[in-house]
Amino acid sequence: ARYPMVPGHEIIGRVSAVGPAVTSIQVGDAVGVGCMADSCRDCDQCNQGEEQFCRHGVTMTYNGRDRVSGELTLGGYSRAIVVREAFVIALSPTLDLARAAPLLCAGITSWAPLRQYGAGPGTRLGVIGLGGLGHMAVKLGAALGCEVTLITGSADKTADALALGAQQVLVSRDAEAMRAAASSLDLIIDTVPVAHALAPYVKLLDVGGRLVLVGALEEMPPLDAGLLVRGRKQVSGSLIGGIAQTRELLAFCAHKGIYPECEQIRMQDIN
């Protein structure tokens, strides 16, 4: 970490200035900037639109170092931020700017695996957890036509999950319900942010199913490989998404009217 640091990485604002070579945006445009401010733009991953996996490392919008000036990037809570043109996303005039910012992290983190693995009508989708990532995965999965099951440790989340678009709720602490749900899902988005056992959730996958980790970034407990071999099941991970995919998400959400659940706080109430 490089201090001082405030981790603002879901940024909505208006363009205050542009460089002489900029052509796609103008001063005054409403734009979004997510976790990335720059990348090498020349490696195989960048050329495939997967800038988040840049071979030379992306420049993050906070706690990063500008490739040209060497200055620290200070994130979305700074007065202004300088971003390479390719990483600035022009926003649809129909998008509600007051609620759009979390789409640039929680939204794209949930969207990327849904698109990568072809989620749509007929997909039996499980979402573990109903937090920032999970509630967006439920909303987006439902909007794509998936049959969505929220998997949660608390039955208290049932009403919220159904209101967000889930068709059913599976309580992970209910051993009988978990056994009955074995082999019932094609794709699971796992948003749990800490280490946890995967075996109970892998058992929910049908033949050829996949569990995708988007929350935990630490060592996980051991997993019996037999659970994967018997059923050709897979466990994988996913990290935000590229700029083209983020643009796709924002256009989809503007068209469908999909937003994260947000609490708006008056600026005068912020210390």
C-alpha cells in the first residue's frame, strides 16, 4: 500500500478536460471509470479486450502508479482523476447516474462470469451470498433469463432474494435441503469474501457444471478431487471484466433499468 490512500474504484463523474488526441469523449460528458485507469494496451490479453489480465499489470484507479508520470493514482474520492481515454466509458443518457457507480465493480464482477459461461434462458444459476456482488448476480441472472437460486446461510434473506428476481432460496445450513438440491444447478457464482468449504456447493452442480469464485482472494480449504471428476465439474475464478464487457454491461443495465440497491447520503452528512 502507498499512503495516503482512499480506495475509490466505482467512479461516475463529468469530464473536466481532455488531451489533444482524445476523440471519443468531450468536456462535460457523463462518464464512468472502474477499477482500471490504464494498461499496456499491447499484450495478448489487452488485444483481446481482457485488460484486467494485462501481462504487464494494470494501473489501478487507486494505489497505482501512472505509467508515464510515475504519480500515484488517488481514486474516485479525489477532486479529479486522470485516466487513459480507452478506460473512460461514456454513459447512456438514460442511465441513472446516482445509482450507476457500483455497476463498475460489483456489477461487472458478477456480469463477467455470466457472459463468459453463456448464462441465459435454461441456465440453472446458483448465487452464493446476497451482498454487493450477490444481489447484482441475482438481478443480472434473472434479467438474462436464468432460473436463479439464492444460496444463503440465513432464511431471513428469502423475501429480499425473491424481490430481486430469484425463483427460489436454498438455505445452506439446512442439510436435508442441500441433499435434495444435489445436481440441480449448471452454474454457481460464489460471492463469499472469505475462505470457506467448497464441497457442499460443488455437490449442487449437475454434470459439466461450474462454480466460479468472485469473492474470496485467499487460500481455500482442501477439496476432494473426486467431487470434480465424478461429473466433470469445474471450479474457476473470475476478476472484474474488460472495458468492452463493462460497456456491454452498462448498456444492458440502461436498457433494462437494472441498478444496485443503493443508499444515498447527503454530502453535508459526510465527515
